[in-house]
Amino acid sequence: METTTMTIHELIEEGIHNSYSYQEYRNIVSNLLAEGKSTGHEQSDALTNYSMLNDRRMKRLDKTIKISEAIADTVSKAETNITWLVLTEGWCGDAAQSLPVINKLSEMNEGIDFRVVSRDDNDALMNNFLTNGGKSIPKLIAYNKDTQEVINTWGPRPSVATKMVNDYKEIHGGLDPQFKQDLQVWYNKDKGQNVAEDLVKLL
């Protein structure tokens, strides 16, 4: 049987075709949780518990996120025609912190089409956007609709959190529960500002 290798452009177009709006994605996560499941191909109690926690987190962030006036002004005035295609799964803690911010920003500009796609259902696409060789999520692909080119990528964490992770790994060789707790505390204090600062640079 012949195997055909799709181009990045084709994989992204397929990903967009398979994608959901933010609200549709939130509904899918909630509906699966009602059945005791999480998104993705792997199912476990731990992943379902993470998804439940993240669902609550996203609900809270959807209501409470404030975007600074400077960033809101820049985003709303940007002349752009892009898709922000984000690979993710419901159990991912970093995604729960970032997706509500991405959604808020996209709502400020009609030229930003925010779409969410399952990492596990789009393996070939994910394999083209690895972070240090791993399928880390969330991964945002900024895709210019006019030129059909990838203009930038972002993820899996905002820049400050990425530095925290890298610095900790350098000293300790890996991430432990204590660090993950510290990272959560940082996210709670930051309230999405670092994500917004990073993403405004992608416009």
C-alpha cells in the first residue's frame, strides 16, 4: 500500500477542518467528564481527575481574566487574517491556564480565528510541531490564511513559566510535584498576563 506524506500546509488545513471553536471544545470536555472520561486516546482516573480540575479552572478564568488596556488596544487594532490552531487535550494543566486567555484575545479581533484540535487525533500534525522532541501541549500554530504559511508557533507554556521549568530542570534534572505546585501558584498570581504578552508578539 502506498503511503502519501502530507505537506505541512495540508496537515494544517486538515487540522482546521477537524477543529472546534473554543466553546465547542469546552462542551466536549464537559460532556466527556459527565461520562467519567477525558479527551484523548488514553483513559485513566488520573487524567479524568486532571480534566475535572482543568474544567473548573477554565470556567473560573473565562469569567475573571482581565487583559491589560495596552494589549487589548494592540490586539484590537492589528490588521491580520490568521488562524490560531491550538493542539491540546482536556487533561493538560498548562492548556487550562492558556486557552481562556487565547480565547479572550481572539474575541478582540475578527481577523483572529481561534480553533482547538485534539493532539491525539492529529498525530502527524503534532509531530511537525514538537518541543524539544516531545509532544508538549498546548501548542499554538499561527497560520496566515492569505499566504497559507505558518508565521509563528507558541507553547506549551508562557515565556516566564518556560524559563522556570528550564531552570528547575537544570538544577534538579526533572520536574517533581513540588515544582508543579509552585508553577500552579505562579499561574494563579500571573492571571494570564504572560500568555497575553507572548501572544501579542505573534500578531
